[in-house]
Amino acid sequence: MDGVITEYPAEIVTEGEVEHIDSLLTAGEVANLLHAHINTVRRWSNLGILPSFRIGPRGDRRFREKDVMAFLLK
């Protein structure tokens, strides 16, 4: 799959498991949630402080909701 960069392994999801997929948030949504600037969220992602993965040919960042919540509890 050219252009797709992921840090997490791809998972095969069957129709019955769809409700178990984590919510994905954009960098902007995470910034609003954390009351931080979007560039700060990107920097935390680059440093590995806030786990993220990249999707699509542009490499857009996506954050798992559970990772953001774990970040808040640190």
C-alpha cells in the first residue's frame, strides 16, 4: 500500500467487531480537547510523547481516543 504509513499494525476486522474499533481523532480535534495549539500536538507526536499514526497518501495524523485519554492521566 503505497503512501500509507502506520505505526500500529493493521488489524483485520470482521463485521461483528466493528463496535470495538477505537475512535480516531485528528490533530485539530486533539488540540481542542487538550486546549493546546495544533503545532504543540504535532510536536508531541513527533517526539513520541503522544502516540499517533499516519493515514492516506498525505500522511495525515490520527490519534486513538484511548491514547489521548492515557496522555491526560500521566
